[in-house]
Amino acid sequence: MWFEGIAWADAAPAAAGPQGFIDQMLGNPIIPLVMVVAVFYFIIIRPQSQRQSEHQKVVKGLKKNDEVVTNGGLIGRVAELGDNLITLEIAPNVRVRIERGEIKGLSTYGKPPAKKDKGE
């Protein structure tokens, strides 16, 4: 008596017509998994790798007297460049040494925003 509903559910007749292509695709467990991985790649992984490569270009392209911002928020001018260390002058006669990886980017502090010409 307890399992009567289940027994009737198992004995249900097959679907009246052939399954559609979309029903077959969604029934396959691989397809939704591939779709989730693709969305994850395009939303998280790809933009992060683009930001990382752009950051590496900025850090490699540093030259003396560039004004930069560190990850800690210090703003200074590049006084000396080394392979791994950079010396920043953050005030007159005040210099700090930091690693190249700690450079966040070029500083825009006190500069007007650059206008992008779209060819119009």
C-alpha cells in the first residue's frame, strides 16, 4: 500500500513521440558540465589572465621618472630600476625600495583623464 504510487509511476507508458534534440542534449550530463566550464572560463579566467598580462607589460615597461602607485597605496617616482627591486622617491630625499611585483600601475593622480579618440 505504501509503494502503490511508485509502482504506478514505474509502469507509466513511454512518451508518445520521439524526444527532441534539445531534450537529448540536456539529458546528457556532459553538455551542462561543458557549458558551466565555458561560462566560468569567459567570466573569470580569461579577464583575469588579460589583466595579469597587461600588468606585466606595465611593470616591464617602467623607466626612470615614471610616476607609479604601489599595492600599498604609495605614489612615487621611479628613481632607480633593478631586476627585482625598484627605488621610489615618495618625497624629496625620501626613497623606498620595493619589489617590481608590488607596482600596481602608473599613477593618474593629479593628471587629467586621457581622452580616447574613437575616430569620430
